[in-house]
Amino acid sequence: MGEGKGLNFEAKVQSIDDNLPYRYPSRTVKITTPSGFFETPLRAATHYEYRSRMRVTPKATIDSPIAVNIKKMNCSQLNGFLTSNEPFELLLRRIEMFSHITQYAHLRLAVIQPTTTSDPEDTMPPAMSVIQDNATLRDRFLTFLVRLQQEAGLNPIAIPFLELPFSTMKPIIVDLHKSITSMDLEPIFFVDLRYQDFKSLIELLTNDIGSQIIGLIYRKWSQAPINYDFLSRTYYDKDVAFLCAQADRYDMRFDDLSTSHFLPFFGADMYAVQVPPGFHKNENIESHEATGSQLIAQSTAQPAMTIPRLEKIRFFDRRSLKVKPVNSASFDPESIVTDMKDEDRRHMAVALENRQEANTDEEKYLALNCLSRFHELCSSTREFQDVRKHIDEGSTRTYVQEKTSLKPALDDIKK
């Protein structure tokens, strides 16, 4: 992969199960990196989930071999990044911290993605507009971005999606690939699933560049049916893996079904859930070795009170593959505790037993929320082990029959 002499990140299809009564096959892919290998389908751990772990259970481990940190950069931040020294230094420190706490992951990505919309109170245009309109600033942004990750010791180098015409995008990608691989590094390019020239861009990356891992910006099936169809039909038997980032945590159209757990049937191989705002916004990045209670106390973020607090905290249920509020009728605390490793069960049992106190206690509210996200990552990771086993055995049909909640989502692509 690539033209450089550096480290390789390779994908190799292991198993394909085309016995499902739905439109697309499911598959397992082996990803090989310089530090090890892993198989998909698999959920990635986000920086948010790592920080949730450290807030409450600082000695717990993260089992996912993939770590993804996505930061959205607005127009004001882009201006500072390109004109001042301090923003670059701060971002570098944050990425170095991310690299440190995720050091045991085999694939680590730090993605700086320009915004495509502005906040209602913001009078400045989206950062993407600036990048679209000014080629000089665009080149400067990409140069700084590569250097930022290089300084942080990251490999591969994540290149964010830029919403440009394909005729403009093509030479940029070719030049970036040549430049990065010449440094014995490997680029991973991100593509928005709604991109108008999605097919041409993916073919450029796979056929011309030789990319074997490609990042995708998640969109619902209904927003990009043609692109999902192309991806699933064309690449199910090809040695290229797709990491779908910024995926919704759950889909209300399917009764809160976990989005990550139906994406394996849509052509994606790895999944990183979108990071919510608020809970870790004011975290002191130098405090990564503090205790869980200290980290909770440091947070100044105040949750919105438009709905009951416990309605805002959700747990993933392996049996139903749904992400339901902790105060829902179907919530089963015992199964949640059982999902955790032995050393984490006490934290979870105490938090769930006293969960009603989270309605009035800020610290317990934050702790329970962090536990829910850490539990979801652990439980979801184990569930994907079962998914891979069924695909390898050619029994995915049985898995779908057992997980009846998948049927509405899969029927949606059967039409």
C-alpha cells in the first residue's frame, strides 16, 4: 500500500457470508498494522469514551484496538490555527495526550474536521467555506495538519474530508499521498457519504492511490442510498476496509437501535460513535492521571434540563441491541452489571443502585453518564465478537433471527 518505504496498514478479507435474505453480504476483514492486527466488524473507542473511563474507573482498560479522536474546527478556530502559534501548540498537546492514553491501540486516528455549518449565534461562515474559497489557506491548513500529526508521532496521518469538486480534490489527494508516503508515513483519507462524486473519489483512493483503509463520515441510509449501494456491492469482496466515523449512537426510527450494530450490513467495517457536547468540554487535559472522583469534581459542564436527567442517560443492551434510557421499563440493571469485567462491576452496581440520586446530584449524574458510555463500549465490543463468529461460520442469518430488533433496519435496505 502506498509508494513510500514506511509502515503498512493493510486490509484482507477473511470471510464473506452472503446467505442473508437482505441486499448485501456481511464480511470479516483482518486489519494489519505495525503494532499488531485485529478483525472487523468492530467498534472503535473514541477519545470521549477514554475520558469517560478515566473519570470513573481510572485503572480499567480499553479493549478496542482502534482509537479515534475527531475534533470539529469552526471558522474562528481555523483562523487561529493558521495565524497564531498558540492554537497549534494547544492542539499538539491534546493530540499527544490522546496518543499517550491510547498507546495500546493498533490503529489511532486524530481527525480535525472543518465545520460545514455555523452555530445560530455565530456570524462567521463555516470553516469549510473558507477552505473552499481560498486555495492558499486550504494548502496551509493541510500542511499544518500533516505536520501536527507528524509532531505528535502519529501514523497513519488522518486527512479530513474537504467538500470540493472532484476535479479540485483529485490533485490534492494525489499530492498529499505522495508527500506523506515519502516521509514513511501512511495517509488515511476521509470521505463524506453524501459527497456528490463519492464513487469517483472512492475509486481514486482504491484503484489509483491503493488505499486499504478509508474513513467515512456517517450519514443515514436515506441520505446516501446510492453511495451505500455502491460501497456494499463493489467492495464486499475487496481488500479495503471502511471506518465509519461520527455515527449516531442510536436510531430513533428503529426504536433506539444501536447504529453501530446494523452498519455491518451496510458495507462499513469499523464504527466510531459521534461524540456528544458538554460532559468533557471543560476537562483539564493535564489531569489524565487523577482519580475518578477528582475528575468528576473538575467538570463544570451543566446538563440541559429540558427533559428529566435520567432520560438523558442511556445504556446499551446486548440482548436487544438498543440504547435505552436508564429509567425505561425494559432497563435491566443486573444484565448491565454482568456485562462488565470483574474489577468494574462494583462501580457499576453502586451507581445503578443509587441511580435515582442522579436526578439531583451533579457528581452522581456525571458518574452514571460516564459509566454508561464505558459500559456501552465494552459490551458492544463483546457483541461484535459474536457477530464475527457468525460471519465466519456462515450463520449470520441465525444471528439476525435471534436479534429481532435488526429486522426493521435491514428491511429498510431490502426495499
